[in-house]
Amino acid sequence: MTALGTLIETHGYWLLALGCLLEGETVLLLAGFAAHRGYLDPLAVLAVASAAGFMGDQFYFWLGRRHGAAVLARWPALQQRADRVHRLIDRHHGAMIVAMRFAYGLRIAGPVLIGTSTLPAWRFAVFNALGAVLWASLVGAVGWVFGQAAEAVFSEVRHVEGWLLLGLAAAGALAWWLRKQGKH
């Protein structure tokens, strides 16, 4: 096993959990690739990503529920979206809760805004769990498919896997940076 493989096996799961508590797409893509390469267990990746994604959104929901007025006052852009989000939540709460996990820029703001609504906490938790499992499955699968594509292109992936992981990480960092630039 390579040094990279040992590093991934040693630290992969807790880094995945930490990444998925925040926004997590890039970390989950990398974990899907690592699972394809045999460094991480695919079912464990799904479980860790689902649980951490669920817990992160639950935290942000309760932040909005307990301190919503202060949070909205601090970020006026959220305040401007609050009425629209509340109307959508009233009409389509299940679809909105699941879909916000896939919407760039709403992964953290979405649960905070939903927390400021009148939606019952148990209902948010149910749809949040569904969304977390769906998100972990789909994003992790993209990382897995990337690993399959890499094997098709490079017959011996072991020699380039570090570069492939670095490329995935760089692509994720670039996507994050571009999103941040678009908000200014």
C-alpha cells in the first residue's frame, strides 16, 4: 500500500465527517474515489457522510430556530430571502428541504432560514435525513464513477492516484472560490 493509501485509511473517515458537517461536496467526492480505490469502505462512506450531513443541517436549523432574528440581522442578504423561503416551505416543505442540500449557496443558509419558519422540527428532521442519504449516495457515487473512469483511462491508477485526488481537490476548491466570487 502506498503512503497516500495509509494516510487515507487513517484519517479518511474523520475528515469526511468534518467536511460533511460543513458543505462537504468535495470531501465526499474524494471519499467516493478513495472507496473505489479500496482505501475506504463504500458503506461506511455513505453512513459517515449521511450522518454528518444530517447533523450539520440539524445544527444550522436549530441555530435559526433559537437565534434566527440575530442571524438574519447580521446577514441582510438572508433577511431578504427569508419571506420567499418561508412561502416555499409552507407550500413545498419536503421538496425544499431535500433540494436545498443540492443548491450551492443554500447548504448552510437554507437550514438557518428554515429554522426561522414555523415548520415543526420533527418534519425538518425527517426530510433532512432523507436528503442527507440521497445527497451522500449521489455525490459519493460521482466520486466512485470518477474512479472507474480513471481506471478506464489509466490502466494502472495507482501511479497517478495522488494526482487524481489532487485534481479533484483542486476542482472542488476552484468551484468553492468561484461561488464565493459570484456572491460579491
